[in-house]
Amino acid sequence: MSEAETLFAVLRQSADEAVVDMLERMVRDAPDLALNRMNPLDLAASSGLAEEQVIAGLLHAVSLGMLEMTWAVMCPSCAGVLSANKSLKTLTSAQYNCGFCAVGYETTLDNLVEVTFTVSPRLRKIAAHNPDELSVAEYYRQIFWSSAIDLPDDLEQPLREATLETVDLPAGERAILSMNVPAGTLIVFDPVTHAAQFLDVRGEEARERQNLTVVFNKIQVPVDTTVLRPGPLRLTLENRTDARVLPAVWVASQALDDLLGRRKPYLTAKRLLTNQTFRDLYRTETLAIGQRLKILSLTFLFSDLKDSTALYDRVGDLVAFDLVNEHFRLLQEIIAAERGAVVKTIGDAVMATFETPDRAIAAAIRMQEAMSDLGAERQHQSLRLKMGIHEGSCLAVTLNGQQDYFGQTVNIASRVQGLAASRSIVVTEAVLENAETRALLEANGLRPTQKTVTLSGIADKMSVYEIT
């Protein structure tokens, strides 16, 4: 049995069989391009498999060394990869800048960081493992642009329409281009060094040839704009790095807008952090000690068994222990099914995160139903769950050796849970402002009751809503 066959056999023990079959077919038959920076949501859509199953399968494959995972900081405007990282630990900049768009972005995990998967050379060697050998078009496709952009199969033609020139310039060499530049905005950009020079071409046509030199090196400099006139230009490109560069002269035009406007869903870092399989596999290795990464919007759910101490007195330690463990199992199963993850348990309480408020509400409704069913099955109607849900910004951090969250949003969610009565869910206004949440409550015939409360440690009074 080959190493690949052995690895796939081991993968079948932890991942969904249909996902493993898909990966095995891809490694055996798919073109190189399909095995580089795989987009899990795209794979799920094209294969008809559930997104969570595909994500889980890819994560298990990474843990076996079959795939490599990349956390890529991407520009929301052009979908270019600004920084490719093997771990979140190397995302240490407070801001990332896109030379192509001349824009800077605060580092957040919501939509700025995408997660993709590439086949390991131990399974199959593909062209992207040697990016210096890729053509200009394929370098842009496989290295520079993220999986969020839906590029056409034939990229050469759109590139020709959106650029005046492209150059494959070896290390230490110089290229001289003679061209006629049209009025408008041009961008001299290299996807290897991310260096850019904007050209503002306007005014009367130049009668004499204009000259411009653009130097590419490893030093990051602010994007500059040079004013030129339409007409002849001698453009000198100097590569002062120890690797090849691939500069192109782009034309800000409809052709460029059409190329960059093709988008598709992608796996964000925020969604992956709220994936239960990811937390199970990587809960202690995600962030460096002291590292803090911002999330603009995350939903927290806190649950607790009401009067659990009295339960131990009433039914005895062994029976109560079994009931509490079954309660944890059911809650984790439901949370994972609603695309959430259990961050930790504290006594009989659970802290969980969800990408969006509606997922947390859906989970809470199912959790209440599951506790009622468990109580009826075990003839213990005292199994009463109370929950609190809040949405807002937070920091992803490492606490007590595990990936955790910090901030006022977490504090509020915890305190809101403390307001819940037996078998009720208390949510904040931020949760109810979500349109999907309101639609879900209406579909389930649930009408929240508003009340104004004062929470410990929170200066202003808050509106909360009880759902029973």
C-alpha cells in the first residue's frame, strides 16, 4: 500500500466518507490548479456536499499532513493576497496595505483573512509548489489572487484587455518598455514584491518621449503617483531583488473592473474559529501568547443548568453526573450543527460562539427542545436550561493555554445569561437587529418580551429581550 493510500485510509476514520472520496479523486485526477488554495465553500457547492462536512474533512487532512492550510490576508477591493501565512501566529501587523489599490486595512478576522487548503507535496507535487516557474497569468491566478475571486478558465485574454504590458523580469535585470500611454489612470504593479506606481495621465498629448523608472526591491515604500501626459513613454523597470518579479502596466478600465468584480463565497478566519472541528484539533495552537486579533462581529451564547446543585442532592452524584454529561454532549452536537463551537465549559455552563446571531438563536431553540426531551426520557423534568446571547466586537486571544475571546461583548453575554429565568433565552438588542434572527423567531412563533436592565460593570442601562 502506498503512502497516499495509507493516509486516505486513516482519514476515513475521522472524516466524512464522501468528502474523503472527493479528495482522493482530486489528488488522483484533478489538474494542478484545483489542488492549490482550495476553497472549501466552492468545493462543497460543486460537489453537493455540506460545507461543514467539507471543512471538517479538510481540517482532518491537514492534521495528517495531507494538506497545508494557509491564512491569507486579502484586500477586499481587488481580492489580492497581501500576506500568506501558515498560522495565525504570524499575523502581527495592525494594518495591511494593498499597493494595487493604494488602500490600507485594519487587521480583522471577519472578512480580511481567508483560509484555503493546498495539497502537500508528499501526496502530489503541483505547479504552485514552485511559483517561480509559473507564467505571469498563472502567478496572478494561483499566488496573488485569493479564492474569493472567480477567475475565468482562460485568464490570458482578460489580462491582455486590462494591461498594456506584462514582463517576466529575472533577478538583478532591467527591462525598457516603449509605449504610448492613454489618458486615465495606469498602475505599474508587481505581484511578487507588491510594489506599485500609479500614473495619472492627463492633459495635452506629449510631443516628446517621457521617461520613467520604477525600481522593485524588498523595501516597502508608500504608493506614489506620477503625473504624465498622454503619448510616448519610455518605462524602465529595474529588479533589485534576488528573485524574479512580474510587473504589469494595468489600465484602470471597465475590463479591469469586470475582472476584479467576479466574486464567490470563501472561508473566513472568523468562521473557521467558530468551527467545532477546528477547535477540537487546534484549540491550543492557534494564537501566540499575548497576540490579540480583532473580530468586528461575533455572537456569544452562554448557557447554564438551573439548580444543578439541587439536582445532585435529589438524584445522587452518579445519576446527576450522567445527566450533566449527556446535556453537554447534546449541546455540543447542536452547537456544531448550527455552525458554532464550544469555547469552554465552566461547571455546568457552556460558552459558545457563532458567526451570526441567527445561528445562535437556532441553536438555543434546539437546545431547549433537547433538554425537554432529555428530561422526559430520563424522568427528570428539573433539567432546565437558561441562556443569554449577545453580538458585538471582541479580541481573539490565548487564555489559560487555549484559544479564547476577550472584551466587553463577552462580559455582556455572560451577564445577560444571568438574567434568564428557567427555560428562557435572553438576548440583547444587537441580536434582534439581525434580520435573519427576526425571521427565525417569527417562523417559530416566538415573541420576545422587552425589558430594561442594569448589568454589573456596564454604565448604561440596556434593553434586553426574553424569549420563552
